[in-house]
Amino acid sequence: MSRTNFEQLLEAGCHFGHLKRKWNPAMAPYIFMERNGIHIIDLNQTVAHIDVAADALKQIAKSGKRVLFVATKKQAKDIVAEKAQSVGMPYVIERWPGGMLTNFPTIRKAVKKMANIDKLFADGTYDKLSKRENLQIRRKREKLEKNLGSIADLTRLPSALFVVDVMKENIAVHEANRLGIPVFAIVDTNSNPDNVDFVIPANDDASKSVEVILDACCKAIAEGLEERKVEKIDMEAAGEQAEEEAAPKAERPRRPRKTRKAEEETAEEAPVEEAPAAEEAPAAEE
């Protein structure tokens, strides 16, 4: 069963591409026709590609890995933030920090710096500073929160990238390609799909189009997380049952083994019962 359908995508405007003069020839296989100088995307292919991408995302989530969502364009950023938060995944909706993937340790240092500032505010260390210095530190903290707050719990490189508009997020896509991280992306007719592992051909400018695609993908991620949770519970239950079954065997008292020597000593110490004397037969009369 498909996660989306033709009518749903049509209503959301997923079929509208860019002007013909702005097209990228690499997107030719995904274009259905041209109408009034605008390319129309083949929604049957979009439905199929959403299913493939959603299944792959589900497996990533089921294996306990993270997917990083990236969308810095105005009409998509709020939707991406909402959908990513709903499945507990990290996201970037402000400026993409250059080297975020290729220079990940430096980004982690900045995140730790933010956590350290919070700690020093909590224990009252910064209360001793002047009002001006305190304000400067708070502004620095706000800036870090704005750019890196949504990836604060991303302790290792993500296992996949989900991008809205590969042209705008070309640096993020390039970094993921360098590190071999699979890229999922909504690709419009003016973009190059060659650097994307899971192409979803659709309108990446309309907020409704982005929402309907993200909704299908995030539902798949939620399913993967739920299946992982169920499997974990089942494994724990199986482990407890195995422990319960093994417990009686371990607690059962064992009879002490007697050595051969001990058995011989026991036999020697045992009293020997004498057989009753046979009665003497009466003498025969002469």
C-alpha cells in the first residue's frame, strides 16, 4: 500500500515544476509534460519514489540511527522543524554551518560550549560578572542556540540526510557525498538529482507540497522507531524468561559425590550381622 496517492499530491501542488528555461536536463526522466512554459512533474513516479524513500528511512530509524533534516528556505523551515521534532530527529533550519559534517568535532565543541555556559549560569558563576559582560555571554548563548540548538543531542554523524531544495543546500549535499552519507531529497525540475541517493521528484517551493511528502516520510520513521521499541521489549522479556527458567536448575541442591575410598571406609565401618547358628540335629537312638 502506497504512503501517498496521486490525488493527494495533485491537490498539494507537487506536480508544478519550474519554467522550462530554468530546467536541469538531468530531471528529464521525471518530467511528464510542459504546459504554459512550465514543466509538469510525473506524479506517478513521485508516489513510487516516496514509498522507496520512506521504506529506507524506516529501516534507518529501526536500526537506531539518526536522520538529519535540512531546510533553510522560509516556506519549508517551520514544517521541517515540526516534523523532525515529532520523531525526535535533529534538524537544521537556519544557516548551514559550513563543515558541519566534514568537521564534525569542531561543531561538537561549539555545542559543548553552549552546555558549559548553561552550567555556569546555573551555578551562579556569571553572577559575579558585570552587567555588560553578562549580556554579551547571553547573546553569544542565544546565537549558538539559534544555529546549533536543534542538533545539541547529535553526538555522532547522522546516518542519512533529508534535504528540501538541493540547490539551496548544495553545501550540505556535497559534505554528505564526501562522507558517503546517503542523501534523501525533494528535487525540483531546476535541480541536479545525480548527487542524491533517494530522489523524490516534486515541487520544493510550495509549503503544502513539502508538508505532504515530509508527513509520509516521518510516519515511516515513527513506524521504525515503534518497531524498534517493541523488539527491545520482546528481547528484554525473553531474557527475563530465560533467567527464570535457568534459576531452578541453579538452585537445585546437589548430592555430594562419594569417592571410592570413602565408600570402602563406610562399608568397613558398617556392622556385620552374624547368621543365626544352625540347630544341632538330635542324636539318633541306638
